[in-house]
Amino acid sequence: MKAVYINSVGSISSQKTFDNSSFLDDIISYEDHIILAVDPNYKDYISPANSRRMGKGIKMGVVASKIALNEANLDTVDAIITGTGMGCLRDSKKFLSAIIDNDEQFLTPTSFIQSTHNTVGGQIALGLQCKGYNFTYVHASISFESAVLDAKLMLENNEANTILVGGVDEIEDYTCSLHKLVNHIKKEKVSSTDLLHSKTEGAVFSEGANFFVLSNLKQDSSYAQIVAISTYNTLNTNITDVANTFLKENNLNIEAIDLLVLGNNGDIAHDSFYNELSSGIFENTQQVYYKHLCGEFNTASSFGMWLASKILKTQKLPEAVKLNTVQVSNYKTILLYNQYRGENHSFTLLRRC
């Protein structure tokens, strides 16, 4: 089977990540329980006429994909695979509100058309005139990993040469109010620098879009190789055993991991999975975290992959993401681990090209 490479990246998040020429040089700090993505100048990528008809999630996805495609010097791809946990929430709310307000009569179809989960992938395909495989995964907090796994299998088996893969989710006020009711969102405002010390239930919610051009053709500008990815809905054993098994399946041991990327979100009820690894078998491994920068959302792990890819390519580690004091001078192999509320665990293994 062929190897799979990350040839380019594009990110829109609550940090200024849309500029690929920098790497977390200017960190934005927050003190809130819901944070929004930092908008690029959408007019640079989307015509004003089209932009007015797009919800924020669609615009974030379209622009992040264009950033990735521009960096890879591509006009189109063989396939587009998207992951999203909640889809286009704002247009869904708009359409449902219109049903109630208009007594189910005289409804315009625009909000309904734009509210489906595969709208982002469809809009990207329309812009590229890409008539190839187009699929959207809606698998809660492993939606992005499902998309990557699909692309990886296609590329390994030579069913495609270049695939655009991404994860995108947006914030919507009413949905956030429901999450607050069940303590999924922290009740109190938390400083991003103190997120892991909050000692309360829930997370800081956010939004974002992270896209990658994956290919079985290595380029000089490639970021990393995707060696393996595995997902687990629920665990029948502790996370340490799962991590050891995953590494063993890929003929690696703990010492082979140069950097561990963890998805800690400050939720005292569920961060124990991360703590078990960070204070256990990976105690002597350099560790980083990222959700204090991008917030929590169903496809936040795509930001983790963006972070790991940039570290492997630049060989630089921003101070803001360091989780422990272990120092490594050369990053060759990175392991990513994410879970949400004790379910949908995922391990991703990246290697320097």
C-alpha cells in the first residue's frame, strides 16, 4: 500500500491561524465560556454576493479549504471528504424558526438547503467544479477522524491521488444554551491560560474549520506522513492499555514517541483520561495541549492535527501549548489522543517526512 502524506493545511480558528506564514506567533487569550473563530477577510476568497448567502460554518470551511489548496498549488482534487459534528447550526435554527413564525407556510428554501450537514462539502465542490467522490461524516467527536480514515484507505489503495479532508463546526446561541443546561459548557468564564486548573465540569465551546490536502504523492513541501489512525467508541479497558496496543500494532514503543498531543479541555469529569497518560506511561515524553487556544467542538481534533503538522514541518514548539517541562530537540514521531466526555476516543500517529 502507498504512504499517505499531508501536503498542505488551512485553518480558521479562534486564533489567527489562517495565515500559514506564521505559527501561533500572536496568541489571543480569552476569558469566557464560549469563544468565536477569528474571521479572515472573506472577500479575499469569496465574492460578496456568494458570501451573503453563506452561513459562517460554510464560509469557514470554504476559505480553510482554499487556503490548503493554494498552499498545495492545486486547482482541484480527486475527492472531498468532510467531517462535522453538528453541521450548519445557524441555518438549521433559521429554517426551524421560520417554520414556527410563518405557520409552516411561504417558506423560502435557502436556509433549508444550507442547513444540511453536507453543505460545506457541496459548496467546496461547486467552487472547484469537482465531480469526484464527495462524502460527509457525522460521527460526533470522531467525525474528522472518520473522514481522515476514509481518505487514508482510498489513497493507500490508489483509488485517488489527492483528497481534500477537513473538519468544520460552528457555534449557535440556542444550541449553546442547551449545552449549558446539561453542564457541557462551563457556567463560569474561564481564562484560557487557567483552563486546566478550573476544576469544574464542562468545557469552553468554540468553532472552527481545519482542512488538509492528503496525497499518496510526497512533495518537498509536505508536512507529515499519516502512519495510522484508530477510533474507539467506548473502552473495555483503561486508556493505557489501548495506547500500548495501538503502538504495538504499529511496531513502536513509548520511547519512539517524541511528542504527545492531548485534547484536554478542562472538564474535571473527563480529563482523567488524558491525565492517566500524561502522568503514566508518557510521563517522560514531551506533551502539548491545544483546546485552550481553539476551544472545544466536535471536530476540534482537526486543530490538533494542524498543530502537530506545523510542529513536524517547522520543528518549532510554541510556548503556549507546552504541557510539561520535558524538552525534545528533534520531532520525528507524534502521537495524538482525543476523546469527548469519555467516549469516541481516537489515536493518530504522524511521522516527519
